[in-house]
Amino acid sequence: MYEKYRVKQLSVFSENRPGRLAAVAKAMGEEGINIFAYSIAEGAGYGVIRTLVDDPEKALEKLRSIGFTARFTEVLAIEMEDRPGGLYEAIRALGEAGINIEYSYAYSGRKCSVLIIRVEDIDSAAERLIDAGARLLEVPQFT
């Protein structure tokens, strides 16, 4: 029922050393793939680059072909008002329902600000958010 809200986020695993993000960005540019958002998390000499792109399948293929370990993770994209209290209003229902956000990041899209969240149970989170009046962005529209 909530399949249309499951956004494919690309998770790229890499050594935490100079030039690795540049290599990912260069590969995306060479393929004509637009990067909408990204975040980097580090730990014990390695990092995870989480990114949203306009052609996830092509991006995954390209990154694997040049030696990166990469996979998809499903996330939700929540429209968020760009003003004080906007983040609280976007996620309040999840806390009230006891749904933990594993990680998140945000970006300002062409149409609105967008909060990307990773939760264990996407369908439960989508249901709670929609019931609370949140606007989830559908996969083709999240940009």
C-alpha cells in the first residue's frame, strides 16, 4: 500500500580517505546522473556515503563497475516546511507512535524542503505520518 513512498537511497561504502567522495561525484557526472542530496557517516576508517540521485539503477551499476561496494536502502521523503518548527511537525507523529528514526538528513528541493528518514518499518512510519497529516513524496516526485 505504501510502496509508492519507498525511495531508493544509494549507500556507498568506502575507505575514509581523500578523493573518495570526489570519485563518486566524478562517476555520477560522467554518467549524467544528478545528485540531489548526500550525507557521509564515518566509523573506524570507513565511511558510508548516502545519496539520492535521479537514476539510482544506473548509479549503482556505475559505482560497482569502478570498484565501490554499494547497495540500496529504502527511505521516506517527507515534505517539510522551511521554518522554525517545521522539523518537529514533520516527525512528531513518529515519536508519538514509538517509531525510531535510525538516521536522517534534509535538503531543499525544487518544490519544497525534504526530510529523508530511515526507519525499520517503512509502512508503519508512512501510515503514522499520513494519519498525522504529513505529506510524503512519491518516488517519482521526491525531487
